[in-house]
Amino acid sequence: MSRTLSCLEGRLKLSGEECFPLPTAADCGYNQRMNRIQLRYAPSFDEYTVCSRLQRLLIFGPISDDDLERRCTRLTERFRVYAACSPHGMWAPGLILTHDMRSFAEQYLPVAEIARALERLIVRSLRVEPVLEGSAVRTAATWPDLLGQMQPVTRHSNPGRFLRELLVDSEERRRFLWRVFLPPRYGCDFDRYPEQGLFLRHWLSQAQIPSNGVVRCLDAACGTGEGTYELARLVHESLAGRSDWLIDGVTLEPLELFSGAHGYFPHDPARQAAFRCRVTSLLEAFPAKHLFFERGDLAVGCSDAGPGYGVIVCNGLLGGPFLHEKRQLSVVVANLAARLELGGILLADDRFHGGWKKRICRDDLRGLLAGCGLRLLPAEEGIAGVKVQA
């Protein structure tokens, strides 16, 4: 078996592609225009609007890329030898992986090489820069593990064949992209923080709000927007004609942003139908023109000297798997506080398991809020504070 693998490696080295180093930004197809594209959407489920905006986000049609074609050939050859030598048979959905299966697959089909090819494909498929950190493509331990995480969009255990199909078929490529960046995870549902909602509703009922003003609200790290729509409903009902309002949902991931604004989940039709049904009923209660979804990075300070937000909600982020390093956490909390107007309220909550809370506990987060000029409030769920000093 080892002799067969050595022969394979010899042939691959003769082709001059022995290592496939991690591609640079230029190799992946990044360009400076990607970073300059601003994404801001008003909610719409209109088919023409969704298709028009999708064309400004994705590359449609077959993708021609000589580098990826070479990678397809190389991976197909690797898979041929793997299939001929594997004592475990081929991968299939539902297969329970063992240590031996993973080790054998990694020897013949190194997941790092497959991931580099898929990352290049992802970049070539988008008109905006993706956020690859934390994606399944980056975190999967082996190729069989990645196959399992990509279900049901993967139909081939041969990575070369799978990659070539994605190059040719833009519909399959679209489902793959959404499966990579919007995997099944906890937290993607409505009414996730009911106690926080009651707390904010009470606070708004007591707040001194000018009748001719506008209450600006921010759903920071809004994800696919379930909480953003719920926040809009809550604010609309709480103000009850006392004041106008405007809500921005902000996230860094462009496909999350698109899905939130358009209820678009091509990899999960059932979720799309349920999402649109729920949001349509919400939008009947208030005009969609009061609600926007925008791409933004909470780790970057806001240079806009415009009006601040009267309400900021940041759920499912602070102290969890995506943001737990204390220095970065301090920066994000400071940036959120800077966006808050004097007298405005900042609320944050999560559903992280106990392991994360051992690293960053509630008192740690409360201390960060207090250090940014916020007066802490006795919230039963999560943390809350009102800005009392700039």
C-alpha cells in the first residue's frame, strides 16, 4: 500500500504540483474591489429583486480556472488510488467514522489540499470577500468529516469530481456556498431571548423619547436576521406611535446578510419557506422601509460621526466560539459602546454552554460594559447597561 502511495506521489511531483502551497490573496482571485463593495439591503422577497441582487453577489455560469482544473485532476488521481486500496469501502451518508478510517483517508486524501482547492473555488464564486475563518472547509479534520458536514449538497466522495461539478454547475455551487457559510447550528430561530425582549419592552415604555425623534436600533452580529425582525416588531409595538424608528441588522458574513434580507436558503427549502412565512406576517405589522441589513465588522471602529443608536442588541457573540479572546472582546465592546448615544441601552445575551462561560463569565462582560461608561442594569437574562458618559 505504501509503495502504491509512493508511486502516486512520484507522478504528482513530476507534474510540478507537489505541494500546492496555501494560495495568496492574488492566487485565490481576491481583488481590491472586493473590499470596497458595500452591502446594504432593505428586506424583500420579491423574486425579481432577489435575483437582481444575487447577480451582484455571485458569479453565475461555469467558472474557467486552469489552477482549479489541475487540482481536479490531481485530486481525482489521489482518489483513484485511495479507492483501490481502501479496506473500509467508500464513504456514504450516515457512515460512522472510526480512527482508522480517518487516518487512512488523510494519508491518501489530505484534507488541507482539498480545502485549499475549495477555498479558491469559493473566492472565485463570489464578487465580495468571504469570511472563511471558522467555516467547515477550514475546520474539518479529514475529508470524510467534511463530506458529512456538507450533506446533503455533496453527492460524490471523489473530491476531484465534486470540485469539477461545482465549477460547471452554478446551481450546485450556490447550494454548496450556502451550506458552507450557513450550516445547521443552534441559535437560528425566532424568540430565542424572551426575557430580554420583556426587559427591553419595559425599558422602552419608561424611556423619555422625543415625539418628533427617531429611535435608531442596531442588531449587532444579526446573523440571518431572525432576531432583527423580532426586534423590529418589539420596537414598533413598544413605541406605539410615540416616535418613529429605524433598525439596522449588521453582520460580517455576506451570505448571512443576503439570507436575512431575502429569506433566501437555497440549500434548505423547508427553512426558506418557514422563514418567509414568519417574516411576512411580521412585515404586515410595520413597513419594511424602517429595516435594513448591512455588512459591517464590529471589530473595526465606526468613523461615521452621525447619530448614535438608542438601542443596541448583541446576542450570541460576546464570549462565545467566535469572540472569546479578551483583547478582541474588549475592542468589540468598546466599539459597540461608541455607537451608543448617551442614555441609550446596550443588551447582550447568549446560549453558550458552560465551557465558554468558564472562560468569559457574565461578570467579565459586565466589567467591560462598566469600563466603557455604561451604568449596569439588573437584567434577569444576559447583561444590560445604559450609557451615562461618553
